[in-house]
Amino acid sequence: MNNAKGVGGASLGYHLDENRLFWPIPQAELDKNSNLTQNPGY
């Protein structure tokens, strides 16, 4: 994903690292279920 190119070969500017491979879990869902833990980096 970091190497994705747009029109004319321009970099799209993605900078994914191991903390950005998963989306954050919404706070409302964390509040409803105490068994959930937030994904790292959020």
C-alpha cells in the first residue's frame, strides 16, 4: 500500500505501519462490551 502510485506515477502518500493495519474500534462498541480492547495505536 505504501508503494501505491496514482496518475502519472505520483505517490499516493500512504504511510501504513503495523499500528495502522486495523481500524479503531468505535468507543460506543468498547463501552457496550468490556471484553473488547482497542487495537494498538489508537
